[in-house]
Amino acid sequence: MKFKEAIALEWLNSFIQADKILKNEPLLFDKALGINEIHKVEPGDITFVDHPKYFKKAVESAASFIIINKEYAAIPPGKQLWVHPKPFEVYNNLIKLLRNDSTFSNPKDIPKSTQVLPGAIIGDDVEIGENCIIYPNVTIMGKVRIGDRVVIHANTVIGSDAFYFKRYTDRDLQYEQMHSGGEVVIESDVFIGAACTIDRGVSGKTVIGTGSKLDNQVHIGHGVVIGKNCLIAAQVGIAGKTTLEDNVTLWGQVGVNKDLTIGKDAVVYAQSGVPKSIEGGKVYFGSPVEEAKIKMKEMAWVKRIPNLWEKIMNKEKDN
């Protein structure tokens, strides 16, 4: 999430109320440009970390400012650390304060060539291109970018919050939402069917690539990147931070796990489950998926088991 305007360190120091501020001066930035997760950060960004396993990764990431819950001695040149007992809480408070896009009072101008049909709701800071059709009861939350010639069918929701929660086992209400400050980008010539749900990124972008087509009741999780000319059939679910390269086809009711990549030109047959990254240019089937030709042979052999077993039993009786 990039800030609309850079934020001065003096203001951030006051807002965060850190137990300690650690620096390796001179700092490379005297203002923060954005706030992002470790894997999304760029120079000038803030990130947070609250587990020793990720301390080194966070401090040595591209982030210039880190909110951390323990002192850390090896601070790279030009960086600043805020030592705070609850980095997750600070991160959430910053997102809630700076993400001011949840109202529907000031949508941007919509081109005359684009049709927005009755009942559709468009949030603040939404951009929609030329010759689009937005059908009734579509909800487009703030910070969504839509290209030209995009079709979005009824009851689809674009830009809902990520399904992302931190668990605390020492309290009755164990799950605390990680608030989403990211965006959704829908490129040109995309078709989105009825009752689809597309979550915004937690801090980065969820992207639907040029020419891709989504059937009805498709769910796209936070931070998913879908390439060009992908075809996704009904009731597919894709978990967060997954990448589909160009020309991928997912047939009905395919389930895709988080944090993986499906290679270019891959095809996954209906009702399959994808638990880890798979190569492009192949056809897959099953749960967990295997190459379809291998899986089909396995299924054919499984069907033969009763007859084989019967032959074995009859042979034992004869002996």
C-alpha cells in the first residue's frame, strides 16, 4: 500500500509510541512512502515483524522502516526500527487510519461509453475504463482499477477485505483481522461472471490479467495474480498470493492452495485440488493433482482391483 502522500518520520514516531527507536544513520529516507508485508516491500516502505523466525528477513528486506517486538542489533545502513510490544496492532492501526476508501460518496468520473446498471455500487477512488458493462447489484469497493471493455455480471463483489487473521491462543476471541490496504487491478477485455468475489491485496495488488474470463461463483483470494487469457470455470477457488501464468485453464470446482504458481498453458480438469506449484504446458487431474494421463491410468487400475482380488481368492481356494 503506497501512501497518497509521504509521511514524515516525526509524525510516525509520535503515532507509533515505540519503546525504543533504533537507527543506523544516516537514514536513506526521512519520510515513509508506503506500508507493506515483507514479500511486497520496496525502499521507503514500512513493514512489521513479530516472530524471531522472520526478524532477519524483515530487517534485511527492502523496507526502510521496521516495526519489531524485540531489539535487533544488526541494523543495515540507512534503516530505522521501532521496537514495540505489538507490531501487528501498530500495523493494523496505521492501515485503518490511512486507508480512507470505504465510503461510496465520491466515485471518480465514469466514461460515457461505460454502462453502470441500476443497483450497482461504486466506491471511492475507483477507476473504470471505456466500453465496460457493470450489471445490477455489483459492488466495487474503493481502490479498484478497471480497464477497457470489461464485463462484470450481477452480484459480483470486487475489493472485499482479505481473509487474513492473526491467531491469539491466550484470549477468548482468538482471531484478529489483518486489515487490507491493497488494491484490485482488472485489466482490459476481462469477463467476470455473476456472484464472483475478488478480494483486495493485504498490502499489494490482486490482478486479473488482460483477456482473462471468469465464470460464475469464482473466488479470487488476496494478492492473487492471474495472467493474460486465463479461463476459469464456475466454483473455482484460488487462495491468497497464488500466481497463474498466462493461458492457464481451470475447469469447474478446482481448488487452488495459497502461495503457489501454476505455469503457463497448464490445464487443470474439474474437481481437482492443487496443493503446490505445477509446471506449465501440461494437463492435470485429481486431488492432489497429477498429470492427467498418469492419474487416468491409476484410476483404471483401481477399478480392476476387485476382479484381481477375486482371482487371487479363487486361486487360493483351488490350491
